[in-house]
Amino acid sequence: MPETASTTRAPDALLPALAPLLHEWLPRQRWFAGKGRRVTGFTLDAATELLPLDGAGPGLLHLLVRVEQPGRPAGTPADCYQLLLGVRTQLPPRLAPALIGRIRQGPLAGRAVYEGLRDPRLAGLLYERLRTPGRTGPLRFHATTALPAALAPRMLDAEQSNSSLVYGDSFILKIFRRVSPGANPDLELPLALSQAGCERVPAPVAWFESGASTLGVLQPYLRNSRDGWRLALDALADGREFTAEARALGRATAEVHLALAAALPTRRLRKAEAEEAADAMDRRLHAAAQAVPALLPYVPGLRAVFAAAGAGAGALQRIHGDLHLGQTLRGSDGAWAVIDFEGEPAKPLDERRSPQPTVRDVAGMLRSFDYAARTHRPWNADWAARCRAAYCTGYAEAAGEDPRADPALLRAYETDKAVYEVVYEARHRPDWLPVPMSAIHRLATPL
């Protein structure tokens, strides 16, 4: 279809007008990856009026903004963020919590700028744009099926590295905040799984992009489902076993892995690659121990774990990349679904799209069972151990291969995940640091 809007007028004047507001607002957002480093400037990659900024508003402005911060490795581009900004002359009281600030200069001087996704009118406009594939300035919109009209939007508050909108309890739109050139795995992998006939993953029904960057994906919303993390915590609180659910989840994970292996290329892990993977784990451990000195006494034992994995071999394929209980949903029929295939957002996109051993996903889930058990008082270590064993048994039943068959490799990936958790908790949730540290103690102890 023809273009329905254009890049915004006077883009050279827009960013200087917005910069003072973004300096204050961006670092406070949960999805902003550069926390702890000062912002030194902005570069505008693209600006598009999805709803014209004429009159009193509202207008909807789509921006791709690069944020300059010190400390970037030489030769790497600044992080690029996707912003959807509402613009009004007067902001209604109901939208007051979404206010970013008022522009003091330029063509929009005096107008209020706010988080556009929190405005139902603007969020509805974005959905309507997805219903009509085509171009809007540099943005391209795609749909695989006809979508119903006039679905009421609401923004989910449990935000993490992205933002999500639910439309009429029928669809969920994930907006990627930090964007990179290349297909986002959260679009690429569910599309491949859908084409392979895998029913464990909600199939994308629409998405939009700019250049080579995926900006957002619309999928069915599994409204009668509950996430695995909450289910596990409820079981612990009620004193119930979770082994049947864990075993079924292991089978679901294996089915997803098998479908990915059938849909996308696989190859054998070369010995040199195994050694390099072990060396990379060792380097991450060294950096983590410098950041969190509590790790230092365990470094020799953890290095031995990584060295033992360097002799491993096996298959490489596309995987989930950040699998844990919170990335799973269990429907009212008891069937498990796997969601959020973006991988660890802090890692480069090329790394997230690279083939990996499936045991990495398994290790992530094993750590998640341990986390769940640690939230309960008193800590129920046996509950976690039974869940971990049941999950691996279920996986083996579906895959025909038990992830425990190569204990050195599984232990190395679980250790690498625990080291990552230590750094994360030390920086963001110090009260949770004992959770991964208990795993570090266990994993550093020779079998």
C-alpha cells in the first residue's frame, strides 16, 4: 500500500528540543541498558510521524535514537533505542503518569511529550497500522493473517527489557526497545517453528521493522495461561510437588529443540570451538570475580568445571537462549508453551542468533528451579532437586537423549549461568545474591 505518513518535519530541530527531556527520562527506564554510565549525547537515526503532530494532538512520533555513553568498546556503535512519543498541547490527567516533559524550544515548543504506549488512542493506532501491511516512512508493517478491528489496548506493567501491549485479550505486541540490525530471534524463531508445525510457541501474526531491524512482534495472547514461575511458587507455598509439571515442561522444551533443529541449520561442535567456549566462560568468570569479590574463593573450583567442558563435543543448533520458568506458560488444559525467544538482550544480536548446544537452555531451566526453591522459607533443596531430575527425564523422553549424559558440559553451562546471576544480583538485587552464591558453592565443589 502507499505510504501513509512521512518522516517528521524539521528533524534537525527535533532532537535538540527533545534531548533535555531524554537525558532525564531515558536512564530511569527499566529497559535502558546503559544504567550507571552518563549520557553524553544523542543521534537521530530515524523520525516518523505515525500520527501527524498538527493541532492540539495527540500526535505519535516514532524515533530511533542512538545514545552516546562513555566506555563503549572501540569501533562499536552506540546503543539504538526505539521510542514512541505522544505529543499533546494539554495532557489529560489520566495520562499524567506518562509525562516525560514539556518541550522548551523548536517547532513543538510548549507541547507535552509523554510515553505514547500508555495512551489507548495511540496504542490503538499502532495496532491498526499492523492490520494494514505496507510502509509508513522508513517503517514497514507485515501481517500473516487478517486481524480483527477495534481491540482495546492495555500496556503491561511488568516491563523488563522491552514493552508489551495486550489488545482485547486476543493479541500481545512486544515492542523491542534496544534494537540492532538483523532479524530479532523473537520473530525469526517463532516464525520458523510455526512453519515447522510446532504448536508449543505462539506464531507471529504481524510485525514491523525498519531497515534490517525488527521493531515489534504481534502474537496470540494466551489469556488463560499462567507462567511457570508463578505456578512453581504457588506449589511451594502450598507444599505441593511440581515434578509432574517439570517433567511435562522438559518434554515441551525438547519438542521445541527438535523443531528448531528440523527447521534451521545444525552442525557438529568442533573441539576447537568447545575449547573456545570454555575459555570464554573462564574470561566471564574472571571479570565477574573482579566485580563481585565474593566469587574469588571459588574461582579455582569453577575454572576446573570449565576446563572439563572444553573436551566436549556435540551438536550446535538454534536454541531459546534465555530459558527459565518465567519464559513458559501453562494453559488451562495443562499444555506448556514457550515464549520470549529474544535471548539475553544484553548480548550482541549476532551472538544470540548463533547456534548453541541445547544443554544451555536446559541449564537455564535447572537454575530457575533452584531460584524458585530459594524464594521459599525454609529453603526446600530437595524440592528443587526433584524438579530438576523430572525436567531432565521429561526432556530425555521426548528428545531421545538425556542432557545428563554429558555431565561436564551441563555443569559448565549451569556454572556459567550462575556466574552471570551473581553479577546481576550484586548490581540490581543484592538481597538475592545468596541464591546464586549457594549454587556457586555447590558447583565449585568437586563431584
